[in-house]
Amino acid sequence: MGSLDVRQRLLLLGTALGLTTLALAGCAGSDPVPLGTPMPPVVETSPTPVPTASGAPTASPVPASVPPVPIQRSDPGSQVAPTVVPPTRLTIGAVDIDMAVLPMGVDQAGQMELPEDSGQAGWYRFGPAPADTAGTTVIAAHVDSLEFGLGQFVRLRDIVAGETVTVASADGTEHAYTVSQITRTPKTDVALDQIFDRSGEPRLVLVTCGGVFNRDTGHYLDNVIVTATPVA
């Protein structure tokens, strides 16, 4: 999936995912294929303050389009920060997807990082986790890579509404979701503020690349986006 420049661009992951065919055009060569376009830059001048032991705030990098994380403050020792339990595995039995999930942040260019291995997915660790009661858990992956070949997220295009997605967390809990929507959207039209929502109803969003491969730019034109809601 999109390198997000040369290797990892979130909303620009990919391999050529046509409506009826899969092509690996541009997926071989001596250099990684640039997949996608940059995400909004990290807000460097007004980052979300996070209290430290010394009392000085530190920055938590997030895309500029994502609302600031609300943080409650109190006297030292009066409140314990909630424990975030990261997702570790993603399975979708209907399309034979079974992938390790790694926590990923943003790079210096403000783009979401992804595992270089197209057989692994990345969870946006500055956003909600599966156990959170609000917001979108974002998991994305390369659709292919020169080194690791075709990735499992190529099969996102085959998912249909109603199928089950299971996300296992580090504490052993399994979170089940039902697919509600599958879209293939031009990258220029992707609503990042909706994908990285932190305050709405809990949901899971999976992202990879699709559409026509542009040989001139080395990019794919669309994103395949799967949205799923928690099973009650």
C-alpha cells in the first residue's frame, strides 16, 4: 500500500486493483514503487500537549486533519492514564485474510507509517483502539511490495457487506465487526477527517490501494476502504 511516498503512504497504498482484474504493473524493479500521495502534515506548531513527569508538555504526532485528542488533567498522582490495548491480528475468514497488526505512527513528512512487509498491517496508534468506546480504529496495509510481493489486502475488493472481521488485541480479547460498506474512492476525494474520526460511533476502517496504476506518476488512483461496525 502506498508508501506514502516511497514506501508508505496511508491513503495511497497499493497495487493495481481494477474492477475486474488485478495487475502488478509497476510492482517490480530495483526501487520501491511510490504508492500514493502524502497525508496532511503533522501539526508541528500546536501539537496536542501531553503532561510529562517534569510538567512540560510533549507532542503526540497526528495528521493535521484529525481533531486533537481530549486529555483530562488533574493533580499528579490523582489519576491513572487509561491503558491502550493495541490490536495484534486481523482476520477475515470470508476472503482468507489473516495478518499480524503492528502499531504505527507518522513519519517526519506527516504521513502514516506502514509495515514494509505487505503481509503485515499497521494500526494507527494515535487513534482509537478496538476496545475504545468512540472513534475509528484505522488499520492499513500495502497491497504489494517489490520485496514481499502481493499482500493480503488485495482481497479487500472481494469483501461484501455482512461479512465478519475479527481483530485480536494484545490482551487476548477478540473484537468482532460486521462489514457495512466497501468503497473505491479517488484518493483526491478521500475524507481523512472521517476516516480518522475520534469522537463518533466506534467502528473499524481498513484501507489499501485500488484503481488504475499511473505509470507516469508511479501512483494508484484510488483507495479501497472497508468500513465495519462492532457486533452488538
